[in-house]
Amino acid sequence: MTASAAATPDLPSQYDPAAVEVATYQRWEAAGYFTADPARVLSGEKKPFSIVLPPPNVTGSLHIGHALDHTIMDILSRWHRMSGDETLWLPGMDHAGIATQNVVEKKLAVDGKTRHDIGREQFVQKVWDWKAESGGMILGQMRRLGDSVDWSRERFTLDDGLSRAVTTIFKRLYDDGLIYRANRITHWCPGCQTALSDIEVEHSEDAGELVSLRYGDGDRSVVVATTRVETMLGDTAIAVHPDDERYRHLVGTTVTLPIVGREIPVVADDHVDPSFGTGAVKVTPAHDPNDFEIGRRHDLPAVTILDLTAHITGTGTAFDGMDRFEARAAVKEELRRQGRVVAEKIPYLHAVGHCSRSDDVVEPRLSVQWFVKVGPLATAAGDAVRDGRTRIHPPELAARYFEWVDNMHDWTISRQLWWGHRIPVWYGPDGEVRCVGPDETPPGAGWTQDPDVLDTWFSSGLWPFSTMGWPDETETLKAFYPTSVLVTGYDILFFWVARMMMLGLYAMKDAEGNPAAPFDVVALHGMVRDERGRKMSKSRGNVIDPMAWIEEYGADAVRLTLARGANPGADLATSADWVAGSRNFCSKLFNATRFALMTGARVPTAPIDRESLEDVDAWILDRLGETVSATTDLLADFQIAKAAEGLYHFVWDELCDWYLEFAKDAIYGAPERAEKTREVLGHALDTVLRLLHPFVPFVTETLWTSLTGGESLVIADWPTVAPVADPETVARTARRVADAQQFVTEVRRFRADQGLKPSAKVPAVITGLEAADLAPLEQVIRSVARLAAPGDDFTASVSVQVGLGIRSAGVELDTSGTVDVAAEKARLAKDLAAAEKEVGEASTKLGNEAFVGKAPVAVVDKIRDRLARAEADIERITARLQTLDGAR
């Protein structure tokens, strides 16, 4: 450690984040501080710590959820790097199949073209061109936030290495019978014109309609209810429960399907709930997942009546060609004309699936798709958490994980897109099917490749190991897999995390040949909400742009605000006011360090001998050690918020507010103690800047390099705790300083009540310090409380007693010449009148029995509190006025 003893600081008078943050990050990146070296791990020189960045979409920009996620990951990465671990934080982006294809298709639409007009090859090239020109904006925003990622290892889910990994694992799963092709009901997005998996569908409560329809006539009629009237055109049966006496006579018969005129059977099926509605349901196997299963059990035909764009097709009715919503109204009107509409409930709130990318209402649709058989994979993913190979933090959220993996449906992985990993399956001229691995030669003439691409989540499910070079046995993979921790929001626990667990356990093995989970810990955080705890949405107008906050307040302020709210698994509220408060913290830290440098504070080159220190200096070192220990333990337990909050209050309340005031007494008024105090102050700032660096890296880097002359905090050592002094000595010092703080606080409050200016030095006699064990701190107390020594003409005007546990001390002040008695009496008279008015109003309300009897208890209690406070104010002000009446 180099010593610093500059007479004036190499710092401006005020901290301006915009002036340092970009240049500081560029210096870090150029120096290669974030680059991980697997050789240091494989040689045993260092322990590994690794995180893979959840890959943001190539179309995306930094939103407030990203900012929280990245802040937590950066805190952990910087802490481990400073703690001596070989740290890899691996960045990259996801190709975002649907979202990216939509962007480029919209650009084509401006010129009146579709992707089909230019063909697949040219369209895919246009997407690559767009990515090179406009994609990846978020990477620059990550730098602005301060992400200490290893940019030399940046990956993209469609780069050559990851594409090879995707083809390799598809081939292995296919050969193991875990990937299959089938004609099944899937979620279909008419806007994107592709199948979706469960995780790409977002459900919301929408206002629709519930219409009851009568099929058949007389005692052979059945009433069914539906929210999608148009789908009745594809009905192929009516289902009732086998034990429902109301319909027993109809089972095995047929009824005429209205409008279409087709005869459809009435079948008995246990799936039907006889207590719900009429106890009879319409069955549309091609457009409802439950109906599809009924259809399979009863060998019903599946009639598709919606095309890829959700227009009616193939019904032979006048509704063919209509959009589904247009047809819904038209079909209902025709049924009403026929007298078939029995009842309508409008509006009818029900859960409706929407495409997470386009927001189109999703249609269940029968189509041929590729699926992953998730049963054995999901079981392995559940077992890895149950047996402790992977730990979910906080543990109470593990139940959500199990609920998902224990009930997972087979995963639809084919997408009817052109942008993505094309499915490596080929079809021969005679119906042959061949899956082709990455190192195999594609089939020749007469063979065609499957036109679909893979679900984006399939490739990102390989992210923890594909990014490190798998399927090759790379040095990076050997050193850093399994990764140490996955940091992500609880809201995506069930889909992305589960998929990475399934595929990682399937593909990867540990040294003993056992399945290797992709992470040791899954650390979950909550969602960022507005200051009122509401979810952010464009309709509410409460969406936060973190980049706007960074520009206004600085990256450190945004990071600290998010860190202070990052309790494991819990949502956090935030607002611009809180970010402004964090900026003020950074300014306070800056001003404290600048003061220290201006007054000659320096970082000692040798450990400080606690025995040689005065109480206040020993106290701050003791508290510093406790803070180092607490912060380290909290970070190890992923308690980011508690670590940030503890540092915030130690630095603001104890170091900057109390210790700096104590230090000024020695630096300015006690030459014999000044040098030791400068060393203690320098050491304290050196330590807290290291502790704070993972949270607020830019301001700490600026201050630490000025204070110490060191190269960079990024590669500096994490503070360690010095051997603890005798616990009794530490406790006695802490008690004395706490008593001194209480004494000063009471004197300051008393001075304020007396109308004394904070800066005015008032002659005073202090009594009881010896008995209170505070005599060694008298000079410090006088300095901080602005109490001068009494002169020969000292005459006590006022006095106050301060209780210190079982002891007490007192102070008598001579306020002659320091208080404008007339002005102070006028001010107090005004305050007294206000307090008396408050007493009158509160007493009147509380004396009104009708009011007290009807008003809420909380309202009455609040009025009683106001009355008590006002009465206390009257007593205090009256006593002060009496004192002033006797003043000279």
C-alpha cells in the first residue's frame, strides 16, 4: 500500500458523475481487468467464480429489471474478484427469434414487401445486416451501468460455436428418443404466424362474452356455453359426464350442429364437470387442448376451421374468409336468428392468452410440431434441487420451482420462422427422416430440410455451457463449469431456469461422470415497482428508463438505489427521489474524502496500534472491522440489500457525520493527536471505499486512486478483519463513545430549543463527566457541541441534565450575548399560539361524543396524539419563555 499525504486533493470541488464514468469504464476495459484466465484455476492458483449473464434480446434496451439484475451480478463479480477468486462474468445476447424477425418484417412492410417476396436466404441476410447495424444497443448501456463482464468472451446464440452446440444436443436428444414430431394442439400466434410454448404466452383477465347455445331440439337438445362462438363451426361432438342422469338418454345419439348441419355425437367423458354450467360441453378437437384429448379418447375427427392468420376457412359457410373476431359476432347473430342463443353474459371476464412478443390473442391450434419429451429431464432437474446439488435462494421459492418441473408438459420447440437455428432434420423422397449432426454431411438430391427453426429458449437453455465452448472440452469449461450462481428474477424461474437445468444435467458430467447441474446457486430477486408498489406499465405511465436516471444522477446512484432494495426474492419499490438520495450519498462520500485529503489524511503502510489511540479513533476502527465482517457475510449469503444498507448507514451516520466531527477536534485543535487521527481517517476511507466499490464503482475508483495512489480498485484486495481487541475493551469504548454522542445530541437539541445558532460557541460548565466515565472525551464533546470553556465572568443562564443509562451529566450555559431575547420571545409566542390552537381544536373533537363514537379508531388515536404533542409543546415553550424573562 502506498501512502498518500497530499496537501491538496487531486479532486474537483464537486463530484460530477458524467465527467468520470465513461472514461473510467474505458480505462478498466482497456486494461483487461475483467478478463478471466482459466489457467489460474486449473493450476490451483485461484478458486473459480463464474456467472453467465442472462442474455438480453438483440432487439432490447436496458430496462429497470435489467439494471437490477446486472447490478446484483456486478456486485458479486467485483466482490469475488477483489477477494482473490478468478472471476468470469460471461456476456452475450440472444437472437430473439420472434422479436427480431418482427423488427425486420416491419421494415420490409414499409416498402410494401413481405419476407416471402425476397425469399428465405435474402431475408436472413437482412436480419444479420440489421443486427450488425442496429442490434445490441444494450451492450453499450451495460458499459454505462458499469458491468464488469469479460468482453473478450462475448457470445451470441446464433454464432458458429453456439449453433454447433445446438445441433449437437438436438441430435443427441433425437437419438435418445427425447425429441419427437407430432400433430398436437399448441399455442398459435396469428400475428407472428408461429407456434409458441407455454412460457411465451401471457395470460390476462380480458372482458369477453359467454354465450349459451342450444344444439338439437326438444328433449334431444343440449345447451352448451362458449367464449369463442366461432369455434362451433369446428365442433365434432358434445360431451357429458357418464354419471349425469340428465343426459344419459342422449349418450350414443347425435345432434345436428347448427349452421353447418353436420350430425355430431354425444359422448360420455370423465373430463366433464357435471356441476359446472349445464354439465355439457362442446368439443372442438382442433382448437382446444382439452377437447383434443377428448377427441383422442373417442376417436373424433379434428376439423380445422382457422387458418394461420386466424381467419375462418374450410367450413363451407358464408363465414369463410372472415377474421375470427368478425366471425364471432356474425356467427352469434346467425345463431340468434335461428333461435339458438339461450343466454349471453357480457362482459364476461376470463383468462385469455396473449403472445408475449406481439400481444396477439393466442389461438389453440392443431398442427405438426417438434417436441421435447420433458418427463425424465424434468425429474432430473427437480432431483438436483431436492438433493442440494443446486440451491435456490431464498429457499422458500423452491416450491415454485418444484411446482413447475413436477408438472411440466412436453415442450414445443419448433417455430414457423426463418430467423433462428434451423431444425437439423431432413426428409427423403420416399418419406425417410434423418437427423443430421454438426459434423455430418447433409443428405443430397431429393432431400429437403425441415423449414422450421428452434425455439429461442432451446438455444438459451444451453447458455451456461455452450458459451464456454461445449461440445468441445475447453479450458474455460473445465475451469468455470458448473457456474457459481445464476442471478435472475423469480418471474422467470419456471421457464428459463428449468430449461437450463434440464439441458445442463442431460449434457454435462462432473469429474466422477455424474450429471452436472449448471449452477451451484440460483439467486432470485423480485420485480422493480414504482414508489407506490405498482407494477410498471405503459398504460399507467410509470415505466422507468434507467438510462435517463443514469444521465441525470449517475450510474452509481442508480446502482446503489437498486442494491438497497434487492432483498432476496422480494419486489422492490423505487423512485427518482430515492435515486437523488443515493446521489447525495455519493456526494457526501466525495466531500468526506476530499476533506480528508485537504487535511493531510493518509493511508498508513503498517497496521495501526489500537492501544495507542484515543477512544474515538479506536471506536471507528472497531466499527470498521464489524462492518467489514458483516458486509462480507451478507454478500456470501446474497443479502445484497442488507449489505448495502449497512454500508450506507455506517458511512453516512458514523464515519461522515460523527467521526469526521470527532476528527476535526484532533486535526484542528490537538496537534499531539492529529497525526494518528489522519492515519485512522485514511485507513477508514481506504477500507470503506473498497467495501463500497462493488456497489458504487465509479465514485469509489475516483476517490481511492486519489487517496492511495493505487492503480485501480477493480484489482485491489477486499478488506480483511484485523484480530479483535479484548471484547471488554471494545465494549467499553463503544459505550463511552455512544454516551458522548448522546450527550452531544441532547446538548444540540437543547441549544436549538434555546434559539442558539449552531455555529455559535457558548461558554459552558460541564458536570458529571468523571462519574459518567466521559472525562477523557470532554475536549471532543466541547468541540462537537460548540461549547467554549467558561471565562471569569461566566454566569449560568440555562442548564440541562443528560441521562446516560444509570449515570447522568449536566451542562450549564451562559447565553448572554448569544440570544436576541426580544426576537426569541416573539418567535416562541407565535409557536405557543399555534400549539394552543391545536389543543383547542383537538379537545373539541375529542369532547364530541358523537364524533368519537362514529369515527374510525385510527382517526381518534391520531387526534389524541396531536393533542398530546401540542400539550407537550406548550409546556416546553412556557418553560423557555420563563427562562428568557429572567435573562439579562
